[in-house]
Amino acid sequence: MHLALVHDWLNQIGGAEDVLETLVEMFPRAPIYTSMYWRDAMPPAYRTWDIHTTWVDRMPGVYRRHQAYLPLYPLAFARTDLSGYDVVLSNKSGFCHGVRTGEAAHICYCLAPTRYVWDFDGYAARESLPPTLRGALRPIIELLRRWDYRAAQQVTHFIAISHEIQARIRRYYRRDSAIIHPPVETGRFQPAPTRDDYYLIVSRLVPYKRIDLAVRAFNQLGLPLVIAGDGRDRESLEALARPNITFLGYAPDEDLPELYARCRAYILPGVEDFCIAPVQAQAAGRPVIAYGGGGALDTVIDGETGAFFHEPTPESLTGAVRAFDAEGIDPRACVENAARFDASVFKQRLMKFIEEKV
């Protein structure tokens, strides 16, 4: 089977890249087609991969400000001809599903329908775009929305990462999809014999993650909150936070198992498409307090491995934390729930899907 992998961009590490790394493990000989590749910013292991970029890779400043080139990605991927392959497997959150596949079977592993196209108002609000810029962008967004829809109709099969994404694929693209949850290396995490009293967040510090909501809630609670991660919101969040909140900055992967295992509970304040951090926390035997929407509905079992709060407000999260009894959660239930999302399960389900559909 002659298979190619397609990925939106390679200039930062996140959940999409975790999935890509697993796909490369599954298909080590498959070439990877992407819009651009910032070699120096990505893990050294990527340099052994067969990576092909588009002309977008030559645009000035694209590595650091890739969103400024938003209208160009559809043009670049539409000119990427992969019709010589038997199977094209796209790992999509942007526009990479728009590659030309001809008679090849195109399986789209959909991390999300393009967020800033289909939820432009929410995106513009989170990014604090000026009204004049919003107005200027609307005609472009409408064109991108039409292109995105047409590209989705050329996909042979869709796979969604969660029920939330499955619903959006149906709403925006009018397509059915199977659900295969993203891979999580759960074996890296183990429960600790003892724990500390801090609550934990591991996240990029960007607007849609709603870390500000958690900071405001824990300002009211006065309980210790540890935030691991970095991003453009860090300075404003630190200015907002009271002394009971600690910012660790970027936390290396080797530090995460102990961070998770020793926390009182993990906090997930925003609506996520899936989010592996709550699964990692449960793999370490710790419960999750999450906003009751998005991917958390797939990964957290209310009353067994955590609890939900139902309004996107600091007051709602504050009430959930006060009412939650972490000692009443069995760490073994958390570990067993996390095992459903192990990378081995992902690999088995994806291979079975490809064998059945192609």
C-alpha cells in the first residue's frame, strides 16, 4: 500500500504533532506533505523524516506568524498532487484536506473543522481583533468557508477525534464520520503513593484555553494552583494571578508524570476538541474537574473519574472545586478509564479502519 501523510504545518509542537508522530511510527516509510517546516524549532527526530513542503515555506516570517498567511494555505494544498498514492491520510485542523488525491482513497483524521473559518466571531473575540479588521476579513472568511466545504466533499472517509468534532463535521461539512480518539502514551504515567494539595493545569497559554477563567476562580478560592506551560498570554495571566497561583513555564515531558501524579486534581477550564492532558492526569490516578463540554465529555466520567462545571464562569468553577471530594475518587478507576485512550488502542483501531475501507 503506497501511503502518504499530510499535515497542516510544522512550526510548533502540540496535540496535532503528537498524532503525527504516532502516524509516522505506524507508517515509517510514508512521506509527509505539509505547508511549511521550521526545522530548527521542531524535534531533532523530525529531521529523519521525508518531509515535503509547499511554496508557503518560503514566505517571509511564516514560521513565527503562520496565521498571517491564512488565505494562502488553500492555494498551496490545492496544488499538491498526491494522486499517485493508493491512500492519503491527512491529519487536519486547517486546510491540508484540500490536497489533490485523484483516485486515491483519502482518509481525513479530523482534529477539528478549521476553527477560525467556522467560528470566526469566537476566534476574533478571543484574539481581540479590532472591529475594522473583522469587517475587512469577513469576505475572505466567507471564501475560505466555501473552499473548505468543497474540499471536505472530496474526502473519501472522515474520522473524528471526539463526539464534539463528529458533530461539527456533520454540521459544517454534512458528512458522517467514525470516532477514533487520539493516541495517548498512558504507560508513562503511574499513580504516586502520596500527593500534594495543589491543583494543576498543563496547557499552552493562549486565549481559547480559558486559563484566565481558572486564574480568576482560584483567586477567589485561595487554593494552590500550579500552571505548567507557556504562551503569549503568560504575562497578562501572571499579572492577574494572586500569590497562590504558580507559573512554571514550559515543563519538559520528563517532568509531567510526577506533576500529574502529585496533584490534588487536574483543572480543564475551556472547551477542547479532545485534549490529552486530562487523560494523562487520569493515567496518573488523578481526577479531573472540567468544563462540561467538548472533548471532556469523552474522556471524563462524572462522579467516577472527575466532575464537571456547567457555566463558563469563575463562579461555576469555584463551586465545582468546593463541592468536589478528590478523596472519594478511586485512582484505579481513573487509570482504567485512561487506558481506553492508549496509543496501542489508536493504532489498532486506525489500522482496522484502513483495512476495512480501502
